[in-house]
Amino acid sequence: MNRLLLLVIIPLGIGILYYYFLREPIVVFSWLGSSNFYIPSSITQYFDFLPTFVHVFSFSLLTWWALDKSYEKTSVLIWVIINLIFEIGQALPHKYLIYFPDIIKSYCINGTFAYDDMISIFVAGGVAYWVMRRL
């Protein structure tokens, strides 16, 4: 199997399992008409950055792959910027969120801003770029 495909699928799978088992019920599951199997755990305090890392890393690689393994910096920057917007949106006072589309507003109101996620965004972007340069 293609190494790049594994580098996308395995982290995404880990991220999905993390959300399914270790995150409190969230908006995404209600959008999908589903629920998760939340297991309260103290492990989340150490790995709560993981979904953000996985999102930036995997989608940067996936975008780069879709662009025929070109535009490494662009592929990373797209997902770093998207994740920064969503993370900063969670820190905004709710009165400013009225200007956002409902789906983004709902995500930001129900989410929690975390500095760990901000760091994770940049680290994941750097790791994704490093991997791209070596594949």
C-alpha cells in the first residue's frame, strides 16, 4: 500500500477513534445524526491536542496528494489557516459570531479555545511539510 495513503489514513483513524471515545458529545455527531460512545478519561488532559494535530497533518498531506504532490507550502498553509480561524473563532465573544455562517457559529460557540491546539496547528503543519519534502 502507498506510504502516503497510510500516512493519511492511520492518523485520521486515530483521530476519529479519539473523538468517538474520548470527547464529550459534540456538534459534529449531531450534524451527522449520530452519537458517540463517550468514555470519561483523564487521558484527554494529555492528548486533547491530538485531533487538531491529526486534522492539519492528514488534510495537508491529502491536499498535497490531490495536487499531484505539488504546492507543499500551499497545502500546509490552507489547513493551518483553516484551523487557526476555527480555533480563534472559539475565543471570540459570541456577539462577534453573528457574522459567521450558522455551521461555523455553532462550532465556535460549542468549542473551547486552547493554546495547546494553537501550538498543535503549527507543529502539525511543520511535520506535514517535513514529510512532504521526504516523500
